Amino acid sequence: PRVNGIRQGDPLRLDDESTLDAAVRLALGLERSCLPIQGPPGSGKTFTAAKVIIALVAAGRTVGITANSHAVISNLLAGVAKEATKQDITLHAIQKVSDDDGGVDHPLVRTTKSNDDVEAAVAAGSVDVVAGTAWLFAREAMTGAVDTLVIDEAGQLSLANVLAVAP
């Protein structure tokens, strides 16, 4: 990844730095790049992603969350809401849900079935976190809508969908 303050070839993790702390630091310093986090089930990827997202929100960034399914998105977004509550971080999140998935039931998360509602919230700057599938983020109105996009379970998202949500 291209990270502010790190030259190519330098180690990404500092001496005596935990993997979690490194992930947060690196995510905050990304320069139009990506930070892949990989591991087997139960290794803490969702926990780490939630901590990273809250750090980004605390730094004033708007974060998008996408994945291959509404269930995966809801799982990560629930972790983000829980972490925001734990850290007493103000969070305004919106989740585009489907008829089959009601989304996250948490007071910090507003759910909607309308793309227009999401686009209006983003345009108004009233949300810190925007969550939805690739079909939401591939919309022309969502181009540049977030500062950082987190793709959960990215290995399950097709390359075509990754490219479609990237703008």
C-alpha cells in the first residue's frame, strides 16, 4: 500500500506495534491505495475493520462499507456501531437494505430501501458511514461519495464489482 510517510520497501508494521494498531495507523495514512487484511475465520478481521472504520470516522472521514451480501455488510456495520458506542464516538450511519434483509437494528444506524435516500444523505454530509452492496456504490451519484471504501470479504467480490465500486 502507498502510505504517507512510508517509503517503498520499508516495513509496514513498526517495532513493538500490534497488528491492530498498525492497521489503524496505515489506514489513516493511505494515499489513494488499498490495505488488504487477510486471515482465516475467527482471526479478528471484522474486529479490526470496525476499529479502523471508527478511527477513520474520528479523523473526519466518510467511510463506505460494501461486501457481496447484505448479511456480511450488516455484520460489519453492527461491529462498527458497537465500537462507536464503546469509544463514545458520534456516528451517523446509513445502510441501504433489501427486502430480504432489514439491516442493522441499532440507534446509530438508519436503514433505507431507497438509493435516493442514501444519495441525499451523502450529498447533505449528514452521514459518516454509508453501507450497501456493489449495486449502491456503482451508481454514478456515488462516485467520490466516500473518502475510504472498506470491502469486507473482498476475496468473494468479483474483480468487475471491485472496479465498479472503486470510483
